[in-house]
Amino acid sequence: MVCNRIKKAVGVIIALLFFGCEETTLQWHDEISHRWAYLRAKQGQDGLIQLSSKNTGVTFQNDITRELIAANRALLNGSGVTTGDVDGDGLIDIYFCRTEGSNVLYRNLGGWKFEDITDKAGVACKDQFSTGTVLSDIDGDNDLDLLVTALGGPNAVFLNDGSGQFHEVTKEAGLAGNSGATTMALADVDGDGDLDIYMA
């Protein structure tokens, strides 16, 4: 079920954040443009710690009704998640896209505790069939802005004021008429110093 896919995705994110390695000196290998070292997991442990939603406050689920699946099987592909420090406190926050209902922004309180600040931040994108998301500084003011792709509504662009409060600028960004995207990538493809966007 889609809910299980989302739980697995959250598990992968947590796994990446919690990877445990032996406390040994790393042996670095020098290559032409980089260097690398083997990381070894602690013996008898996989380095992962499962965190319950009861303890973390992250209760997000992306449940999809059978009727919606029958109407649009593309929604079975799941929805996006992005992480970044949206309020400048040095802690990584999490934004989940939801197919039915509202997306959710969780503020990291530290100690693996999170609070839902979606309504306060103004980034719910309710009933838009959101599919992909990116946190990136698109206006060059040193905070993370939010972009969301959607199958059921317009793709959305939100500028961050630096404290985790967002205001929508989709129309001003020239994306108000665009919908049907599942993902996006940002890069300065023309070398003019600002980010360009590719949506698919």
C-alpha cells in the first residue's frame, strides 16, 4: 500500500541521518579529484534506530482512496519529501507532499522531536495532488524557499522570510498556469547567477 511506501521512504531518510559507524581511524584513499574511505557498520548492528511517530511527532501518512487510484493510477507513484533548515535554527526540518489533503511541514525541535507548522507557515497546498518538492534559495536571500509540483493543481512557489514563514509567489514566478508535473530540478543552466527550473 502507498502508506507503506511512505513509511519506507521516511525510514530511509532516518536511516541516512542515523547511520552508525565504528569508532576507528578512517583510511583515506586519494584519487585525482577526490578522496574516499570505507565506512564499517558496528559489529552486530545495522546502525539504524527506528523512531516511533508517538515519540517524534511525525505522524504523516499519504493514504489514497481506491476511487482516486482508479481515476488516476499515476498517483500510486507516491509523493515527494524534502528536508532543510527553513527557520534558520540549525536543525533540519521536513516537508512531505500528500496526494489527498494537505502537505505537511514539520519543524525540528531538536532531540528528534518535530511539530507540525504547516498552517502557520502557509504551505499546505491542500487537495493539489502534490507529487514533488524542493527546498532551495531561489531568491538569493540565504534562506530556503519551497517549490512544489502537483498533478491536480498549479505547481507552487513559496518564498521564505527566513523564519519559516512563507508567502506564495507562483503567479509572479510565471508558473501559475502550469500543472501536471511530478518532479523538478534546479540549476543555473545559463550561467547568469540565478537558478533555472526544469519540471517533468
